[in-house]
Amino acid sequence: MGIKIAVIQFPGANCDLDTIHVIKNVIHIDVDLVWHNYFKESKYDGVILPGGFSFGDYLRGGIIAAHSPAIDEAKIMLKDGRPVIGICNGCQILAEAQFIPGAFLHNESLKFICKWVNLKVENNNTAFSNKMNVGDVLALPIAHAEGRYFTDNIKELEDNNQIVFRYSTKQGELTDDANPNGSLGNIAGICNLEQNCIGLMPHPERASEKILSPKGTEHGKLFFNSMIEFIKKRAS
Amino acid sequence: MALQEFIVEVIITNKEKARDPTGETIKRDLLAKKGYKMVSNVRSGQYLRFNVNSENEERAKNIVEDLLNKLRIFNPVTQNFKILKLQKES
């Protein structure tokens, strides 16, 4: 049996088809687009919550979707160690569902920010980063209004190695200038203790093909290939 | 016992530790520039108003506190909530 991934479609999602495209046509893995009310985990080796504006971002980005039946199904996958990935709005959903620690506030500028940023890899043991090296600097775009990471206990996250990605300069320095949204500790992506659930604000699905990248990079592929590698290792 | 309708008003604000750019901007770019230097701090928040059918005021308040917590209407990681006012619908 081949590997099969699910991408969950919430009302207001808008990166769902981009994510499907990359998994199907760039990574060449079987993938289904599944409406959130119909999602059943048993058929899938991994799940991705894509970017967008689920339920119009009413109340807070991700909070309404966090109560969807799809999240109950994803929780089963989370518990048995299958990869559960959230990109952008999907990342906010994971935080609101308490799959990953912390929360995402409105950007410090209060503006929607859409631009390419540099991302430094801090932990390469996770289900979404195992094809990278610690210290690698990757080029990815962000596109969000609520991406300012906040937590009460950053020390605990550091001690548990739960910070996966940070915004950095091209040289990998963690400066304020390189931090697009005011995130605590320049945090761009975090994981759960078991490292099978990762949420990140930047968009790997928009950075997986040379034609979409201003510098001709395709760093986004590393994320999806990491997910596949994680699934293969789990099976063996 | 017949149920009565109560109004429960809730205000949700970010914790002090989390910066509030809306409040900061109002203070820095409006109040300070227009002569309201006596205003030392502004914090923004979110207002919610619940019409609740219940036996009494205390019960109406408990229902709202319960739903705020259980459904994470406020995010305890970053926010606090306060019940502003509780009154009978007239």
C-alpha cells in the first residue's frame, strides 16, 4: 500500500489546492482533498491543515475550525504518532486546538504581511524538518495577519526543543529586523513534545517549485519530503 | 421555575505581557499628538454580549463563564476576560 496524505478543506481555506498540487505533482505522493465534516483518519498516513481564512477568521484565526470534527479525527492521528501538519491558518488551528503550545496574535504592525522571509532550522528531528540540517537558512514566503507567536513559557519550549523554525537573516542571525511580525523569540514554527505535530506560519507549498521562487529556490520540497520520510520510517 | 432573559457583557483583552499594537497606536499617534498627554496607557479589547435564558443571574453568569472556558471563546494563553455587566433584559 502506498502512502496517502489528506489535506483538509475548511470553508475559507485558500491554500488547499496549492498544497494538493505540490504533494501530487511535485512530491508525487497520493493525496486527497477532504471536506472537514467528512474527514476520517483511518485511510491516511498523514494530514495537513492548509492555509487560508477558515470560517472567515471570525473571533480569532483558527478557533472555529479547531472545534471541527476533523480535529477530533486528527487527534487520533496525533496520538498514534502519524504526522499532523498545520501551515499558516492550519498552524493557528493547531494552536487553538492545543496540539501545539502557544498562540498567534495580530502582527505587531497590525497589517497583513505577504513577503519572502528567511527561516532558520532549529530542530531537524521532526516530522516536517528531518530532511534539513540544524542551522540551514531556507527561503519561504509568509502571508498572514495573525502570526505573532506568543507563549508564557518560552524556556520550556527551548528546553524541550519544540522550536523548529525561527525568522532570521540570510546569514542565520536572529535579529529584530528579520522578524516580520513581532513573534516572541523570532519563532515561526513549533512542534509538540512527540515531534509529529508541527505548525508553521510560512508557506512551503508556495516555495516548492523554481518558477514560483524569486531566487529559484525550492526549499518547500524539503518540508514535504520530510513528512514522507517520517511516514516511511514509522512504517519500517 | 420560568426562565428569564439575562444580558451578560464580556470584555476580552490581551494579557499585559502580550503587546497591544492597537492600544499603543491610539496612545502614541493620536492621544499624545492631540494633547492628551495625561493618558498614560491604552489597551484595546473585544466586547461580547450574550443574551442568556436562565433561572437567575448567578446561573446566567456561570453559563457564560463555562462557555468562555470550554469553547475557548477567549484564548487563555494570551487573553483574560472580565464580565462587565450582568442585567435582566428589560
